Amino acid sequence: MNIACIQETKWMGAKARKIDGYKLCYSGGTRVRNGVGILVDKGLVDRVIEVKCKSDYIMSIKLVVRVKVLNVISGYAPQAGLADHIRRVFWDELEEVIQSLP
């Protein structure tokens, strides 16, 4: 596995750090809930050219693999018990991220 998207990281802030040669990018809110992340394999770490954190539910990375650009989106859909407006915000933000890709 070269790239893994993770959810419920429960980490605050939007950061990227190297861990044992791997690159972990994550996005979390101000409260210790939700959160998404993308873990990139050692062989691809230097190929990450952009990290975008939309919210504690959605983030994306862009990397160059050979001659192609690869966009990876990690999304954590709100749970069914949450208010409708929270779910609508998630889907609207996800649509914005997808539409911003070339």
C-alpha cells in the first residue's frame, strides 16, 4: 500500500509531518473530534507537491507519479445522527474540492 486515507484522527490543526520516512498529512478542527489524514509511502514522499485542508472532514493531496499528476481526496462523511445542515456542508465542500481539480 502506497497511500492510505484515514478518518477519525481526532488531531487538531492542519499539519504535515514525517514519521519513520512516511509523510502524514492531516486536518482536524479545533475540537478533538472527526479529522482526516493521508499517509504517503516513503517512496512517494518527495513527490507530494500540494496539500489542501478543506475542513476536519475533507482534505486532498497532489503528487506527481512518473509523468502524471495524481490527486487523492480523503473524506469523512458526517454520521447519520448529525443535523442535515452539517451533512449538506460536507457534500458542498466535497463538490468544491472535486470541481477545483483539473
